[in-house]
Amino acid sequence: MKLLSVNRSLPQNIEWQGKTIATGIFKIPVTDAVMITADGLYGDDQADLSVHGGIDKAVYLFPHEHHAYFADLLGRPVTDFNYGQFGENLSTQGLLESETMIGDRFRIGDTAEFEVSQPREPCFKLGIALQAPQILRPFLKSLKTGFYLRVLTAGTIQSGDPLKQIHHAKNSLSVAQITRLRYFDQENHHQRQQAANLPALTQSWRESFGSN
């Protein structure tokens, strides 16, 4: 597994459907080492902290392998898709939603450690970034959403750093399973109860599955 790119941006105002909106989705790759703490990447920020950012969603990771899938889905050459295209902070290789469990922990570089906390929920700004407003439902159905990470140990990371799993969350559910349960398998009461009791899953998602 490998960190292919570190991407960041500050919020900017754009015009959309006759309105001015603020968004931090247009992430730009950086080549230098970047400090990362529980609050996220240095030099990165989000426009709407009610749905992005915070300690439980400090960093967004998206697998680079998915570029080919979405290029085909949208009828575009894969070269149209760059690092940061999906608004991710970390573009990776070898780390997929079907194999990654909520609560899994990883180390990037020498010291920075992370915990998987939640799948990504797309909003209309993803449609803006991809110039494809129809993408939101297909994005969820693909289960290729990427996922958020908590930063457990601060450190410095850089494109090209190795990415190593340091803890496997036994008896958990994968990122893909959690997305499917929330949006497409709502009658699976047994697994939804299991999801509601996953301590590493963000509180809002645990509550959506019935956690008290």
C-alpha cells in the first residue's frame, strides 16, 4: 500500500446556479512534506464544517484505483482525473473499501497514525468538481466512496510514503458494507444493529443505525 499524493486547499467562492457558494473541494497536490494533526492537514480547510472536517473526519482518503471506473461511467478518458479530483486529501494505492474495516488503523510515513471512521457521503459539490451533477447516486451505488480518517498520532506525511496497516478491526464491518447498509440494505436489521455498536464509527452514523 502506498500514499500516492497529498492534496489540500482552502475554501474558495464559486458561482453555481446563480448563487455564490464556498467550497474546499478543489484539492491541489503538494509535493513537500505536510504536517498532519487531529484537526487535519496543515494548509487545508473545509467550507462547511457541519458535514466535513472535525476530529472524526479530519482527513478524506480516496483510492486512485477508482479513477478508471468513474472515467468509464462518465464516458471520459482516465487522464481527465487527477489526484485530488474527488476532493480527497490522500490519494492511495492498495486500500479499497471492500477490504478496509471501520476501526482499521494505518501508519503513513514514520509517525502519523490514522483510524477509519466513516464512508464518504457525497454532496452536490462533488457533482460540481466532476462537472457531473448526476453522479451522486451512482457514486453511492458503486460503493467506491473513499472514507474518512481520524488522526490518532500527529506526524509529517509526503507523497510516496509507505502506508502500513497497524491494526485490523476484527468483528467490524467494511466501509463498503456500511455504505450498503445505510443506503441500500435497510432491512438487514442484524447487521444494522452491529453497525450501531461499532465504537470507531462516527456518532452520527451509529445513530442512523439506531444507536442510543
